[in-house]
Amino acid sequence: MTTTSTGQPAAGATAAELQDIRPKQSVSKKLLNFCRAKPLGAISAAIIIITILAAIAAPVITPYDPFDLVHEPFLPMSSSAWLGSDELGRDVLSRVIYGARVSMYVGLASVLIGITIGTVIGIVSAYVGGIIDLTIQRIVDALMAFPAIIMALGLTAALGSSVNNIVAALVVILLPGAIRVIRAQVLSIKELDYTLAAQAIGARPWRIMLRHILPNVAASYIVLSTITLGLAIIIEASLTFLGVGVSADIPTWGGMLTEGAQKYIRTAWWLAVFPGMAISIVVFSINFLGDALRDTLDPRLRGR
Amino acid sequence: MRQYALKRVALIIPTVLLVSIIVFTVMRLLPGDPALVILSEGDASFTQEELEDLRRQLGTDRPIVIQYVDWIGGLLRGDLGTSIWRSGRPVTKLVGDRIFRTLELAVLAIIIAVVFAVPLGVISAIKPDSVIDYFSRVIALVGISIPTFFAGLLVVLVLSRGFGWLPPLGYADLWDDPWKNIQQMFLPALALGFYDMAFIARVTRSSMMEIIREDYMRTARAKGLAERIVLVRHGLKNAVLPILTISGWQFGRLFGGTVIIESIFKVPGIGTLLIETVFQRDFPTIQAIIIVIAVSIVIINLLVDLLYGLLDPRIRYA
């Protein structure tokens, strides 16, 4: 248990020498390096940031009110309605921009809560071990047996389908994956010399978990959050698409693809294509950024 | 192998038990009182008597442990309970009538995915940075990012607008009218399998890339074997393990995707049944469908693991 071959510093190196090997980089320099090494990842990050800003500034930047019947119904793309109008005459572009609000809110909120709780449980499970670890792992196994969308349907049936209940359902869905990844990491971290050293000088378990283990899973936390954000956005859109998610009164990407768009897909293709493209581009960017971040921040996660 | 198999089979018992507890908790405990939820839907007024009646019908007037034991007992006998709506029809029959169509869709999708993905992955591994490699990598990235429901709509859009072709209306079962059935099922299966195709192609590529550099590949070429035989018998055969595992996992995941695809293409499978029952808040039926799907996935994962152990001796002794 105590022998470990990984993570040993070069023999005989003093603390000062070790600092020389790893020069401190400023945040802006790190960002610049990331942009240079992963230009596509940087573009993806820009797309995601623009989407979030557009979601926040939706009332200011949309050309029309998303609820008003400002056009003739089924107007194709034109200079007055860039992305056309829907079956009631509402502006598709304005609705797509407003749609980003629900997607981004649900996605970011569920990922933030789900991955954070998952990280805490993962660390405790791996560090404490024993019967607690065993119990948590069996529950994780069982939760993994439910396809995400099926679990989401069951939970929204039980909880009711408000925006915040969808967030709650997504938290339950994201938890097992996060627990599993973080736990696997902590299992190796807790055998490393610095953890053993902290134990040897008598640090309390909670202090070791907080000060020595938590900072070392930070990279995984960021990568996990990015990768699962895409999944969360797709599940919310799928639920709303199926009619059991966010209320049809609110413009959402999934909601824009339901009945109306399906019924008129042959005559008014733009009703379905633009909201669909919005989801696909955002999720594509998130996946791309996730890959780039994983390569940069945490090579250990590669290939998982 | 036998010991490995026994150990692996024994491990699923606690998992299945926990799965049933999770389903039970979500469906019977989370809503508080399912009877109250069902009756208060759409601000309908109801009497105390109606509430008591529904509670008795659902069995929620009994202690929670008794309810659970009763339900599990039923499950073991193949009795999934009775639907609240649909005049109390047995759920086993409802699910049994429809599960075959969902399975057909899932099997077709995984076949389409593997048939396209494996050659695509192998070619891009043999000729990295070629046009085909570039194409298949883009397809893989796009396939992973497009949500299933949008893929389904795109398939309908492209084929109906671009080619003026529409599947025959009115669902036909495989046994009644095989040709009509295949015509109807092909599109949904294609839309469903797209994501998995992308995923499997990615795994095939990286798995083949590693194997191509192995010494035994050079040895096979050096002793004069035809390139085709080198690639298939020495290369692909060794690359097949990760591909198999991923395909197995993906097959389980397909059950989730069928819910969406069935609703777009109006296939009367258990996916559409699940959505209908979610709308109706028919808790016993929702509970039954979810447990059937979850247990199927546990069993599929078990079969994949066993197959893996059978094919690769290293797993058995690890």
C-alpha cells in the first residue's frame, strides 16, 4: 500500500530547484498558449461565450419580441425576418436567441450542482473507503443502468416539469458519471507521497481531502463539467421536444422542434432547421472544447 | 472462465435489487401521494372517497415496505402490475405487445451503425490524414453532437424534400408485412444509429491505429500474407474487443434514443408507450417500463462482459 513509483520528484532536487523547473505562468499567458496550441478549442470557447452573452442580452439584441405575431405566418428567410417566421407569424431568429436562455440556464445550473456534488461524493467515497465506498459504488452501478432520457422522463413524471425540476432531474443523471471519474482519480491520488506525508504529520482527513486532494482533481472537474454540459443541454431539449419538459409558452430550442415544426417540415423547413442547428453548433463547440481542455489540462483522462 | 462467469452473474443481483429500489423510490415516494397527483391534474375537483378509491387501486394505502415486497414478488412472477388508465389492463401485456418493435428498431440501428462504422474506422486508421480519414472524423464529431431528435427530423427532411420519398403510412408489423415494415423501420433506425455509428467509428479508428504498429502485423506481412488477410485476420480480429464492448454499451443506450425516434416516426413501441404514460401519470406503467429497460441493460452489459471474458483470456484472470 505504501510503495508508489509515480509522482516522485527527481532525486536530490531541492524545493527551489523544483520551482525553477515549473515556472509560474500568468493567467493571460496560459490563455494565449491554449489559443495557440488548440485554435479550434479556442474558437469553440468563443462560440459558447457568445451564446451565453446572447442569452443574457436577449431582450436587447433580438430584432422582435419572441411572443409577438410580427410577421405573416410561414415567411421564408428575408431581410426583415432573417430566419423566417413560424406558423403563427413569430420571428424565428428572436425565438432562437431567446431559446438559448433556457438551454444555457438548465445546462449550466445542472452541471454546476451535479458535478460539484458528484466531486464531493467521489472524493469522500474514495478516501474513506470501506463500507461507505462499497455502498456508494453499488448505487452508482444501479444508477448507470438507466439511460439518461428514460431516467429524465421518470423523474419529470414524478416531480412535475418546471425548469427547476428538470435541473434537479439532470443533477441525478449527471451524478453517477461524475462520482465514478473523480473516485478513480482520488484512489490514485491518495497513494501519492504528498497525501501520505500529510497523513504522517497527522493532518485530519477532512483537511487532506480539502487541501491536498481537491486541488488535484480541479482539472478533472473542469473537463467533466464541459463534457457533461453538452449532454445536459441535449437532454433538456429532448424532454421539451417530447412535450414533457419546459412549458410550451417559453421559447426553447427543443420546444421549437415539436409538433409545429414536424408538421410543416416539408413546406417550412426553416422552422426545424434553425433551432436544431443552434443546439448542434453549441453542443459541437462544447464537445470540441471539452476535448481540447482534456488534452491540455489532464492527459490522464485521455481516451476515457 | 466458469468462476469468472459465476462471479459476474452473482454481482448483478445486488445491482438489480438496487435498480428496483431506485425505480420504486422515484415512482412511489417522490410524488408524495401518487393518487393525489393523478387526481389534482388540471385542477379537477374530487371527493375524499375518490381519493381513497384510487389509493386502494394503486395499493398506496398499505405500508411502503409491503408495497415494495408485493411489487417485487409480482416482478419475479412476471407480473408488472396493472395500468391505472386503459381500464386496468395488465402492464405485462401492454409492454409485451410493444417491446418487440423497440427491440427490432434497436437491433437494426446497431447493425447499421456497425456496418458503416467499422469499415470507416479501419480505412481511416490505415490511411491517416487521407480524405476518407478526414471525412470519417468530421462525421464522427458531427454525429456525436447532433441530438437524436434533430437527426430524425433531418432524415425526414432530406428524404422527403430532396428525394420525394416517404415511408408508407400506417405501422405494419414485421410478421404481417415484412417489406413495408423494413421500409418504415429503416429511416428511424438510420437516425437512431447515426450517433452510435459516429462513436463506434471513433473507437475502431483508435483501436486499429494501435494494432497497426504491432510487431505481429509486420511479421504477417514479412511472411508474405496478402494485405487483406493481414488487416482482417491479424488486425481487425485484435481490434474487435473494444469495438464489441462499445457496441454493447451503445446498444443499451439505444433504448433511450428509441423513445425519441419512436415519437418522431410514430412507431408504436415501448418508447411511445412510456411517453403516453408519463403524460397520463400512469405510475404503475411508467415504473414497469423503466424497470424492464433498466434490467435489460444490466443483462446486456453482463452478456458483453461474459463475451469479453470468453474472447480475451486476460480478462478472466485479472
